[in-house]
Amino acid sequence: MSYPEAFRYTKDHEWVSLDGNIATIGVTDFAQKELGDIVYVEVETVGQKLEAGTVFGTVEAVKTVSDLFLPVSGTVDELNPALANSPELVNTDPYGEGWMIKMTVDNIDDVAALLDAAGYEALVG
């Protein structure tokens, strides 16, 4: 599996892409394969300021429902509107059109502290 080098990763299998203090967050290719066919993404935390590690939503697959954990502290700004009608984008393009949320990060140094691509790849083997 290949993981974008410019992204940061969590042990909970989320990825983070940073542009200034705005982070785009989704689940990794490894995570979407483990979950199987994704049928629904629910995020009811838009507009909320949350701490790192807090559940910001859930992803429902044919065989399971899994919590989504915020990688860093900040405010959830936006849910990917395309997921409402096409949740399968998480499966087909997890690092592109299948992104889940955008958020304003409280401290961008927290993003740098997450796993790099090599560290995440070592974690998932």
C-alpha cells in the first residue's frame, strides 16, 4: 500500500493534510479496506470546537460502524458534501474525493507530531 508522503497519520487510521491552519481529514486506504463497503458517513460536530482524540463522527460499512477520532484539537468547519450521496468515495478515493472533514487547527505543531507515511506504514505492516 502507498501512503501520501505529505500527509500525517494517526494510530486510529485517520490521515491529515494541512494547508495553513486548515486540516483536511479522512480515513486511510488501510482503514477503508478493513471496513469494507462504506454506506454512510455521519458527522454532527460541524461548528464545534473539539479536543484531539474526541469522536467527531461515525462511518458505517456493510459489516460494521466505526467511530472517527479527531487527530488534533480545533474546530470542525465542514463535512464533505459529496459523501451524502456518494459515501463510497471513501472506498474509491480515500485520499482525494473521499475526504471527510475540514477543520481549523488550534496548534499546527500538533499535526507535525503525528506519524509520517513511513511511521504509519510500519504501524500497519
